[in-house]
Amino acid sequence: MPELRAPIGTRDVVAPESARWARLVARFAVTAEAAGYGLVLTPLFEDLAVFQRVGEATDIVRKEMYDFEDKGGRHLALRPEVTASVVRSYIQLRPTLPWKSWYVGPNFRYESPQAGRYRQFYQLGLEAIGSADADLDVEVIGLAWSLYDAMGLRQVGLSINSLGDDVCRPGYRELLLRFLEARRAELCDEHRIRLEDNPLRALDCKKPECMAATVDAPRQLDHLCEPCGAHFARVREGLMALGVPHTVDTRLVRGLDYYTRTTFEFPSGALDSAQNALGGGGRYDGLVEAMGGPPTPGIGFALGIERILLACDAEGVAEAGGGGVDVFVVDLTGGGAARDVTFELRAAGWRADRAFDARSAKAQFKAADRSGARLAVVIGPDEAAAGTVSVKDLRGGAPGGQVTVARAHLGDEVRRRLG
Ligand code: HAM
């Protein structure tokens, strides 16, 4: 039988790497909950129509969707992102506004895999539905910023832009289209052919021909209506008040079509420029209505877990190493003592592990070393007969050398050594 392997573009995350994930998720949960966001869990698959609303002209919908027909003939898709699902959920459940929720989980996009780009990847994100207040934009952006900051990431930037709204965007779109039509021959193949679908996308294209052709293109920021201009100014003022440094990037369009007004991205200077976005988001004031709900504004972001951890590696900060247990129980009497002692230690709140299958003393000490434990609790025939256990320092960090204590005092001895 050929060797079975994980599909291209997917990976297994195992310990100790998975411990870094768990810590990052826990940190994000605390950050989001502390600001009034509650966990939302939506299905990993939805009716295809849910995701089609994020933009028929986007790569995500046109080329990258994992869609399929189920046994009941329904056309479904694995989620390529979470915002559309959260909005669908809002329309279905109608929670009280503002509805502030956070999430973590996998997304699926049929992209060409490379470092930092996978077909199944994990996002941390949050969505705030029900307010158009610019201060909410500042809150949302500030939460992502404070997460990176608390992790010690110093090479993360913040780019922001405004894409206007239903009032000012159509006029700008026409202006840009006319500008680009006159230069159609200079654009890359894709944008030459698909120019009319969404001319703004050419501004975001990283191909040199598109970049050259759009150098002098009109900028949405110069064509905002008065309310959109005031909104953007208020967002910038708020970011400055919170001390969040940012750069205005008039080319920042983003890869989803639902955005209005504020859009933002967090590029990392520590990663290769092709996949350097550690996260991104923006306002989507028209999306709830476009998906069949009442007109309701919203804003949110999603951060890529794999990319954040790649950036941590590149910057040599936080969320590395760790994991493992506190105490490893070595039982030279057949395993029954280890069964009972690990159970007692865990009940007292310690992380404890042991070896199985009555392995040799050498094999058990090797396993103890690999486990990351600082202490070994050793039970040999003498200890078993005397009702004692020996406690041994494995890392040289815990004071006290090796001592033998009554089994009933093991908890006190572990606490004395590990604090
Ligand atoms: P997005 O920019 O498509 O936005 O994805 C957000 C983040 O997910 C990216 O910045 C990146 O870190 C990570 N990411 C995206 N694709 C991949 C991939 N193939 N492999 C690894 N990481 C990836 C959204 O998904 C929007 N839903 C964000 C949002 C929330 N907007 C409003 N609310």
C-alpha cells in the first residue's frame, strides 16, 4: 500500500509545536474576552451561496473554493474565511447589537502552497456587528495591535486605507476604470482581461507591469465623500491617541469584495514579502444587507496563526518552546505505584506523566528526560516496602538534591521544590 500522507498544503501540528498554538489561542481569547467579545463557533461548511457573497470576482471565490455536492444534492463549500459565516449566523440568530464575537479555526483555500501559505490554515479573528462608529474601528485594530505587541513582535507594521462607501465608491470606480482602460495593454494578463470585474484589484496587484501602469492612478482617498473622509480622520486620530503607529497605503484593496471604508493589514518585516501579512480586516457595512439581513454595519479582522508563529521564529520572540510536564513518575515495581501517584499529583494540580509497559529503569529515566519534567518521583522496591518515594531533581534548577519522603508528604515536597 502506498504511504498515506497529509494532503498537499496541509500539515499536522504536533507537540511541542502545538503547545505554542494553544498558548497563542489562549492569549487571544483573554484579549478578546477582556474587550467584551464572546466565542462564536460556526460550521466548517456552509451553503456555497454564503461565500459567493464575499465577491464573485475574487480569487477566493472564483479559483480557490473547496465546493462539493453532498449526498442530498446540496451545493456546499468548506469555509475559505469566517466573516461570511458570522454574518450568516447574525442574520439567522439576530443576537442583540452590537454583537461582538471572536473565533479560532481552520479555513480552506485551494492556493499554491509555499512557506506561510497553506490550503488549510488557521485564523484567529473577531467581528463586531452593529455599529458604524469610527471608535469601534480603533478598538478592533488596537486589539490586534496589542496582541502582537504583547507577544514581543517588533517588526509588525500597520497599513490602513479607506475604500469609501456606496456614495463615493461608484464615482471613484468609474474614474479608475477610465484611467485603466486607457492603459489596458500595459496591465498583467489577468487584470487586462478581468478589468471590469473590479478595477480596484489592479491597484493591489504585485506584478511589476500593473504596479508601473497604476503609479499615477487616481486614489480613493482623494475622492472620499465628506462622511467617509471624517470617518477615516477619526480612525487615524484614535490610532494616534492609542499610540498605534500606522502607514496610509492608498493601494490597500484586500482580496475580498465586501469592504467599505476602513481596511487594514499587518505586514511583518521579518517575513518574505510574498506572504508577509500576519493579518488583515476592515469594515463591511453593506455585507449584512447583501446577504439578506437588515442594513447593519460591521468590522473585524482575521490573523493567520501559522504566519504569526513564523514571525515569532524570525524575530526570535515569545511563544517558543515550553510544554511538557512538571513531574515524571519512575516506577520500578511494575506500574501500580505510578498509576496511583500520577493520579494524585494531577488531582493536586501538577502536570504529571509516567512510562507504561514496565520499561527498564534506564528507559524510564530517558522518557523522564524527554518529558521536560523538572522532578522525577522514583518508587523502587525499597520505597514501596517503606511507604516512601524518592524525589530527584532532573534539571539542576530545583534545589534540594535527591530526598526520600513519606508518600503522604510527596505533595508538600513537590510544592516546596516547584513553588
Ligand atoms: P484575509 O486577508 O483573506 O482576510 O486573511 C487574513 C489572514 O489569514 C491573512 O493576513 C493571513 O495571515 C492568513 N491567511 C490567509 N490565507 C492564508 C493561507 N493560504 N495560508 C496561511 N495563512 C493565510 C480574511 O480572511 C477576512 N475574513 C478578514 C476579516 C475579518 N475582514 C473582516 N473581518
